[in-house]
Amino acid sequence: MLDSFVYKKLAHNDTGAAPGHQGGIVIPRDIARFFPVLPALLPGNATVDTRLTADLFVDGSRVATVQARYQHQTWGGTRMERRLTDNLGPLRNQASKDDILLFAKDLDVDGYIQLHLIRKGTADYARLDGVIGSSRWGLLDPKNPPVSVDDIRQAEDDLRIAIAGVPAVFGPPRAVTETTMMRKARDSVFRNALLDQYDQACAFTGRSFRSPVSPQIIGLDAAHVVPVQFDGSDHPANGILLSKDMHWAFDRGLIGVSPNRTIVVPASVQALQGNGFLRSLNGTRIREAKSAQMMVLEEALDWHRRNVLVP
């Protein structure tokens, strides 16, 4: 899931026309907190960095997919600069001062980011410039802000606390006042936990689909068995990893799980033309989470059978 955009109006030194060997794009501190998480800067370390798969777009057209480097560098422990570097020439060489660059990370894919260069003189630039005004950087849509580093860390802490306790299908209702950022962060952390527990494969079919852009782009969803709107918890024991088609079928009651942990496809579903693949899954055992603490609970599967599975 692509996160919301942050933007920067480029300085001359961000473009390919800048002199010197330290080519790259400086990321201001105010928007760096919406970029992918970096390792902690340890005492004595001048730089921490991570590699990112970056899709580069210029005026709406993709020009390259590259391996970029995102780094935080300090000088004497007093000044920190955040910079995106390496292999960005296909975008930077077409950029000029005051062009608008949009950044968005992917909440489902660690290490993936999109960069969209919007050049002066285009209709998109005029539209965005009217929204941005005199600001040099910030959130493109403040009403729908991206997930911050702090949001991700808080969601990870909450999940660790939940896993350390008793597995639970139901939890306290998500606060009405919970921010969009925090909701997205919780969903991202929930999915990452299930990806690990199911070895990145669908619990019903054993399949997964990967993109050549990055091996981290995997076509799998973390399904809440009891949905959040019915007070389903974010504990992995209320979740199951499914391919997108299986997630769609599960949420609509075309497929479920029996008390003996085998797949159930109702006769009314099997009878329909085009449902041969679902029919072939009936009676097969599901793949289980690696940890007994995170195996989907029978209480959750029973709720799904009673409230979602079609007759």
C-alpha cells in the first residue's frame, strides 16, 4: 500500500546540474520522519544508511527502477544531513531548481519508495504549486498524512506487548480519535508479522506472487479473521496470511476453515461455474503460523464460520 506523498521543491544542489561529487537529494528533517526507518545512529558512527528500491517518474512516466541509498550523516556529532543518493541520474538529470519532487514509501514493502518529478511548465506543476504555495517542503495532503517513523515504532511496541500476553481474538475498539497514520502503521506491522509467520506464502494455497521490481513486493494480504470494525484484535492469532484472491473470497464467505483446520468451501459456492479452483481446495489442510502463540485461534475461525461463511 503506497503511503501519502510528501514533497520538496528542489534546490539547485538537488539536481544533476549541481557541481561536486556528492550527488543526491537532501531530505529536510521535517519530512525525513515520513521516510523509511533507518538503523539507530550508534556512538562513533558518522553515517547510517539503508538501500531502497526506487521507482523514478518524470511528469507521470516511469524512467527507471534503481537501487538508491538513503543515509543520515553527521559531522562532528553536531550536524546531521539526510540524503537520498546513488543511481538517481535518470531523474536528477532532468530536474531544475524549483521543480517539485514527490516522495512516497510503501507500507507493505520495506525498502521501496517512489519518486515523482513534476517539472515547471506542466499543468500538474501549476496545480501542485497552487496547493503548496511558498512552502519548500511538507505534506502534500495534511488531512491524510503519511505514517511516521514514530508511528511505526509505536505500532511495533504495541504488537510486542500483545504477543507477550495471552492470544486474543477480540480487543478494545480502536479509538475513534486514532489517527489515520496510526491505523496505517498498525496494519503495516500486523502484515509484516504474518509474512514472517507464514514464510511469505498463502495459508490456503502456499502461493505467493513477487514483482521483478523488488523481491520484497509480495502479493499477499494480512487478513483479520474477525474484522477491526467488529472489535477484532491486531494480535496475529486473529490473522491469517492470504493471497489477494483468497482474501477476497474469505472476506465474502466463499471459503472458510473447519474445526479440524481444513478448508471449507460451501456446496453453494462449489456449484457455481468458474469456482473450480475453490472447489479443489475443499478439505485441504491450511498452512499454520510457525509460532503456536501466533496460530490463528479457533475462536476467530468459528466467528467467521457463524458470521461470514455463506450457507
